[in-house]
Amino acid sequence: MFQLSPQDIHLGAAAGSKQDAIRQVAAALTEAGCVSAAYVDGMLQRELQTSTYLGNGIAIPHGTTDTRDLVLNTGVQVFQFPQGIEWGEGQTAYVVIGIAARSDEHLALLRQLTHVLSDDSVAEQMAKTTSSEELRSLLMGEKQAAEFQFDASLIALDVAADNLMTLQALNAGRLQKIGAVNAQFVSDVITRRPLNLGQGIWLSDSTEGNLTSAATLSRPAQAFDEDGEQVALLLTLSVADQQPLAVLNYLGDLLLANKAERLLNADAATVLALLTSEVEEESTMLSAEYVIRNEHGLHARPGTALVNVIKQFNSEITVTNLDGSGKPANGRSLMKVVALGVKKGHHLRFTAKGEDAEAALKAIGEAINEGLGEGAA
């Protein structure tokens, strides 16, 4: 894992323009022995080709492929601009991370940073902190609240089960495996009857042994009756803070609208979306799936190309990495798209809602097939 030193962080900087900010970052990279002085020209040229703004107040200026020979050592310099720098298209950068890399060794660093910076609250803390050590810890992911664990790996569909206890045991075991609960939780959940929420949906939890907040669910291959009540899905929660309440809110909305069948018929990615975000009726949106063929997946360059295609359309567009967490991301946010961790061969699902949804999905597919600016694989 890349290590960041407090000496690489510059707090309370000020710049009159984006170009001024980039020159400051380039000078710091030069002084640190990472690049030759002429590298700044490549950084400015890269910005003319495509914006390096990621979102959430973060920009990552770096050189072009033509200036890689000016990189002496891979490294970064982090500048905090508390007053903000206008980065174009109404976007304001508060933290600017200058990257120097000779080949593609910066991709792991970029994935690490985008994963950390995809949290809106962390980005706000970075913009306001007056401590280099705190900013370093935030960037390295050392100062983060325990993340709510709920992704496609915690959703089991078509389970061979015909009784509630089997589903309870599977869910509790899954939570224990990821470290969200201890043995006391497992014992309590298995022996306590879950709550029937109606429409075939059941809920189980415990006041004992909750270590971190998480959710998991199992859906039997065939719904069954237990003591005269239908069982079609069991959701189990580990509650260590307020985060799981959002899942219950989304679930409650579905039940109140008598739309539980959406949970009972959807695939894992859609089930996750239904319980973690606003999801439109299927009849009002279109979707398409494409495979990423880029050698290094969706890093900053092809990610930017994809987002730029999406921004040409008015439709609301989300992107889901079906081989990743399964959580949908806003297709207009480069930060969110890169943070999906898309690698070569990963399957992406795009959903679009709006008058130009069909055209948008077609354009996205064409751009992916053409390599997103890196040539067809």
C-alpha cells in the first residue's frame, strides 16, 4: 500500500486559478525529487485534454503519457486550498493531489485514494482540517467511521431452505464471517423467532453481540409457509449505529406501497439498490450491460471518457459493477465511477431514466466497445 508522509502535505495554500494551483503542485513534485522541472507542462497539457476533477472537492492533476520520461520517482504532493479553486464547469477543488508516475504504478494509489475519498464526509473534513497528520490519516483511510457492510456478497438468492431457522443460521453465520457480530449474536438470533413484516418479508436482529453495522439477506428458492405464515425473504441486521436504519426505511417504503414483489423477483444487484437507494419503477427506466475490456479497467482516463459520454445526455444514469460491490453509483460523478473498482472483464449495468435514455445507453455501449479513448481491446 502506498504510504503518504506529512511532508507531502501542504495545508492552507492559496491560488488565483487552476493553472496556478497546478504549477504549485508541480513545483512541489520537482522539489521532492519526483519529476524534472518540465513536467509541469505535461500537467497543464493534460488538463487541457480532460479535466482531472474527480468530485467531492478533489482534483488529481498529472502529466501526459508523453511526459512520463520526466518522472524520476513515483510520488504525490497534496495541496489543501481551504478557499477553493474553480476547476471548471462550476466545480470547486479544495484538495489537489498531484501525481507523478512513470508507468501504471499509480493506478493502485488512485484506486486507494478514490475509495477513501468517495465518502462525502471525509472530503469535507479534508477541506477544513488544520492538521497535516489528520489529512494524511484521512487520505490513508486510517480515520474512518466503521463502514456499513452491505453489498452483493451479503445477498443469497435461491437458497435451498424450507424453514426459518436455516435462513437465520445462514444470515447470522454470514455476519459473523465478516466480523460484524460475535458468537453471542449468532446464538441469540438463531433461537429467537424473526419478525414477520408482511408480504413474505421477515426481519431478525439481536441486542447482543453487535460489533459493527451490517446487513445480509437470504431468499429461498421457493417461498414456504411456517406456522401458517409465508416466508419469502429474511433480512438480518447487525446494529452498532444508525446506519442500518436507512435500509429499514427503504424496506418500509416498499412494504407500505405493497411492492415487496420487487425484492422477491430481482437479482442481487437490484435487491441491493432497492434497499440502499431510490430506485425507479422498472417500467420507467431502461438498462443495459456491458463488459469493460480496457487493460487497466476504469482508471481516471477511461473513467473520464465514460463520464463525459454520460454528461452529454439529460437522463438520470447510474452505473453498477456487477462484479464488485453491486451498489449503484451516479454516472455523472467521476469519483463515484472510479471508486467502483472496475477491472478488465468486469460487467457493468447502466440504468437510464429520461427522454434520451435509449440514445444514452447506445452511446455508452459504443464508447465502451471503442475502448473509452484507449482503443478497442
